[in-house]
Amino acid sequence: MSFQRPHIEAMQGYVPGEQPQTTSVIKLNTNENPYPPSPLVQAALSQVDIATLRRYPPPTAKEFREVAATLHQVAPENIIPTNGGDELLRLVMTTFVGSEDIIAVTKPSYSLYPVLAEVQNTSLAEIELNDDWSMPDDFAQQLNTLGAKLAIVVNPHAPTGSFLSTEYLSALAAEFKGVLLIDEAYVDFIDPDKHYDSSPLINKHDNIILLRTLSKGYSLAGLRFGYGIGPESLISPMMFKTRDSYNTDLIAQKLATAALQSVAYAAETWDKVRASRATLTAQLEKLGLHTHPSQTNFLLCDIPENLGALALYEALKAQNILVRYFDQDRLRHRLRISVGTESENAALVDTLAALVSEAE
Amino acid sequence: MSFQRPHIEAMQGYVPGEQPQTTSVIKLNTNENPYPPSPLVQAALSQVDIATLRRYPPPTAKEFREVAATLHQVAPENIIPTNGGDELLRLVMTTFVGSEDIIAVTKPSYSLYPVLAEVQNTSLAEIELNDDWSMPDDFAQQLNTLGAKLAIVVNPHAPTGSFLSTEYLSALAAEFKGVLLIDEAYVDFIDPDKHYDSSPLINKHDNIILLRTLSKGYSLAGLRFGYGIGPESLISPMMFKTRDSYNTDLIAQKLATAALQSVAYAAETWDKVRASRATLTAQLEKLGLHTHPSQTNFLLCDIPENLGALALYEALKAQNILVRYFDQDRLRHRLRISVGTESENAALVDTLAALVSEAE
């Protein structure tokens, strides 16, 4: 006999991207920032006195909240620090969505959402993106017709790289009757000329939560640190009711704070990634590999039939280059490729060029 | 209008013990180990290269699982590493208990359990301990009559310090029809002559999960690291379905592994705490402050009416000594006092002696 709840017994778990613990692999499969974290993070680490670990950490991560609030020009009460962005996703579901309710996402989208909805035993409605990956015109109406309690929109979008403007999101929040969670995991890689600035939206709308993570922009995927930005009415119940009481540890708090304090360093890495993204896009195009315009640190790349996406993924892996293949509708003939360092990208392009010419 | 689920809207959050971020307070309120973590933990910290934080951590904390498995003479598949013991409590509820089910705990018990049950929207049955804090004879029958899906037993018990033998727990697991979670947060402070050894129980019973934490025994409350030990049938669904996919970070994994690898160092601190516990018990008794026999690193102390528990808590706080007062039935005339260093205990006893003689 099983002690598991029936819906847990029936479900499959999330399968994360491969995480080989070796440095010999060119790892372009889970969208890490290719550059190391800020030297200030190293300095913060060096200053950790392990004797201080004897005590519980600051329960509300006060210093981090203040630094994040300053960065986003909001109040500390508008910030909830979390154990990675994933924890915020779970907390939003736990706090605002019951098992009788509906969560709506776009299709395709981040493959963790359906798993979290299953854990929560909640129905998930998937709304198809248009052929060009843009949002359906009647997206807000569809959400309201469904009676969705929560909608999760990724911006810029994973796994396509598409971008929605601040104005679009503001109009969506105004029309949608539920909680709108905007997953901004890749926000730091948006071109500055897009003038994207979502933080002020949380003072205009009572139903918006922004998800931020230090995993990508700040090169700290290994640290597990994210945060939510939202009106206090949405942040406070997660902060003081549904969150595990000490959800972030002392070292992570200190390093995350140092990372935000050295945002200028991180911004230089974002510039480099954007420049490499443009170069890589052009190089792939030259090889006949079309990519969708991306505002993230990855490219969703169409793979011609003679190569085959799965076969190409495997051929690259055989040469120690990892990219991401999704066995999903509309993605089976594509690969998602993280933008690496210039030398990683060059190695990728060389390898792809050889594989393309072999297949001809 | 509120977007919160009705039962979340209605609930109060958990109120953790006070965590002043200063060293001028004698902090005997949240049961930290009074001694610093092992030098091996410091060494592990010094070896962290922040460049490695760029990538995601090992998703299953493989190395930690192996080291913990060796320590407990079980298989790595019997171990789930968690972001503090609190995360394990939540995962057990999420995985094994539905909102229509019942969780049973003893009364009194760890004050977080009712809060977690409320978040989960699950009924909580509280079974009164006997006058001497021992378990009711018919505890297992009561659990089965209730139809409890999950029972949480703290051993040694918080906030009383009481102890249950391995044999008692084995018999309980055999009789109880649901999942038995044994919260062993304070297990390291049990006297060796009790010969407590619960790990083998997970191979005898399919319904036992042991909760361990590095917060107390290993002086790492600030690190947020705990783990569960159980049969693979119970561990696996939490590990691969309901857990956040990267629930423990790279630094915490490395430091936690180092802590378990230097268990001999930690064991010396346990010896010191046990010796201090005996001394402090005798000193409090001399002051007319009776304590219940404790197998933990704290004492539950009866406070005479002329002093008053709340008044004494406040008088101690005014002199920079923090202890724990619980505004709960059967606890309102008691204080829970963590065993500190010899000098902290001496300061406490001196201050108490003065307050006791003032009240006479």
C-alpha cells in the first residue's frame, strides 16, 4: 500500500535540465549566466564567520529586503526573499490558489508550472501562444472566462525569448480579475532600448507579483535566491503565513545582498551576453538555423528536418556540448541554446557547422 | 477584496522566537547549540569558489546523501536533504496528507505544527500528554480511532525534554496505521546510556520518517539544513515529486556534508551540553525552580506563582537574558530555558538568584 495522496502517487516529478558536476562540458542547457558572480560576492563570502551560523538567521532577511527595495524603488514590505524563484512560485500557489481553482499559463511555458500545479492538485489551463509566439489578442478575456485565480506569464518568455512591454502587462493586470504572476527570471537580459520597467506596476495594480531570481542575471544559480515584488497585500501573507519561517539562510542572505549591491558589475555581464546573443544569432542564421528574436540569454532555434532536433542534441552532447531539447508540441523540432562565453559560443558554432555540413 | 484563500486569510502566522542580531544578549530562547560549528565547516567554507555558484547545485545533494547514509547505516535512497527541518515537515504534509485528512500531534508540542496544518488546510488533532508529560497509554489506539493519516511525535520532546525509547517508537509504528514522523531535532543530546538508535526502525517499518536537523546538534541553525531518514517508499515521492527541484544550495550542501563528516567534534559539544544540563538542573532546583528531566539541550522550568513566568521572562529580558515563554495551556507557569555555555548558565543562575530573593 502507498501512503501517498492519490494525486501525488499518480504524478510524475519535474525533470530538471542535466547538471553535470564537471567543468569539461560546455553547458548551454539551463541558461546560467556564463560569467562569474561579482567580486563583492566573494568578499561577502570571505567575511562570513561560521560562529554566527550557530544562531538562526534574520527571519525576514531584513537587510536583503531593504537593499532590494532600494534597487526597485519600492518599500521593503513589497519584497519577499525566497529560496530560489521556485519557492515563490510555490508560495503564490499555496497562498492564492485552492484545489478547486484554476491556474492559467501560456503554452509553451516553463515546464515546472504544470508540476507545481499537480503537487497543489489544482487544474492547469494552458493557453496556446500564436504562431509567432506572441500572446493571443483575447488573452485577458480567456483568463476571465476560465475564472483563473492565478495566471503566470513569463517575461521575457521561456522557452521562446519573446518580450512583452510594460504597457501590455499593465493593461493585462487591469483587465484580469485574478493574481498575475510575472516570472521575470530573464528580465536582466532585455535590451535597454525596450525601456522595460515593471516595478512601478505593483503600486498601480493590486494583483501583480513580479518574480526575480539571482540565478541568471547575478550568476548565482548555485545559491538558490530569488524574490518577489508586489503590493503588500499580496506579499505579506506569503511572508508571514505560508513561507517556511526561516526560508533563506544567513550565508545566502549575505551573498544575495552583496550581489544586488554590485548590480553595476552584473550589468556588465548582461551587456556582454546581449552582444554575444546578437553575434550567435547571426552565426546560427548563416548555418541555416533560424532563431526566434530573443530578449533573454538563450535562443530558441529551429532545427531543419535533415538534422532533427533530438539527433542534433545528442550529436552535440557526444561532443561535450549540452543544449536543451523539449519533448513537447511545437518544440520537438527546436533546441533551446543558452548564450555562453564568446569561446563557448565559438565552439558551439564550429561543432554545429561540421554537423550541418555532414548532414548535407 | 483579498486574493488570499479563505483559510489563509483567516489564519495567523507562526511567531518564531526572538532573534536579536546582537551578541550582547545571553540567548537561551531558541535552543541553539552554545558552541560554534566544527572547524571542518570553516574549512569547507574557505574552499568555496564563488565561480562555481554560477551553475545550479547538485539537484539531489548526492554527496550529502551519501555521507548521511553512511553515518546512519542506511542507503542514500533513505535520505532526503531539506532546507531546514521545517521543509521536511511541510513536505511530509504535502505528500501524505490531504485537506480532508487528519494530522495528530501531542499537546503540548512544537508550536509550528498547528501553523503548518493550517497552511495545508488540514484538521489537527491534539492529544494531551499525561500530567508527567508521558504519552497516554492508548496513544496508538487514539490515532487509529481518529483515522489520522500522519502523527508527529517529537523525541526527545519539545518543549518538555521527555524521552521515548526506540522500543516504544517501534511498537507505536507497528500499531499506528498512518505515517509516523518522529521529529528528532534534539536527538543528539540524549544520554548515551539510553542507547537510543532509531535509524534501524526505517528498515523494520514502512511508515516511519525520522526528522534530523543540523540546527541544534551541529550548531548550524543559520545554515538551514535538515534531512529526513525513511524507507525509500516514503522518501522517494518527497525527493522527486513534491520537493522544490533545487531545495538546498551548493554552499549549504558542502557545509552540511563537512559537519556530518566531523561528527566527533559535534559529539564533544553534546557532552559539554549534557554536563551543563545536569549542573544547571541542580542549580535551578536549589533556587526552588523545579525542572522536568530533560534529554534535550533545554529545560522546562516550573516558575512559582510569586515570581510568575511571564514576569520572570520579562525581568530576565530586561537584564539581557532571553528565555522562552509560551502563552499556552500547561505552559503559562513555566519557562523553557536553553542550556548555554558554562558562563552563560552562571550569569542566568546569578540573575535568577537575585530575582528569586527579591520576590521572597
